[in-house]
Amino acid sequence: MSQVAPYAGLDPARVLDAVDAAGYAPRGRLLALPSYENRVYQVGLDAGGFVVVKF
């Protein structure tokens, strides 16, 4: 039996879409941050600064 990784479909476009859906305007800059169990990204914003998102 093969198992698909739970985050297999999480690509940069989906991360940016999720940030946009949360009410932020992403600039398109992503930085993957180290995490043992989650997928964590620092996302640059059009207004300056950044947000950190965790999936």
C-alpha cells in the first residue's frame, strides 16, 4: 500500500494563495523555514515586512 505524503500538494502557488485568502497581499517571495513536523514559510508582503505561515 502506498501512502501519499500529506503535504505533497503544497506548492509555492498554494502557499501564496492561502496567504492572499487570509487577507494579506503577498509579494511572491517565499522562504522555507526549518520545522520537524510542519511546513513553515516566511512570506514577503507588498506593504513591506513579512508573515510566517504554518501548514
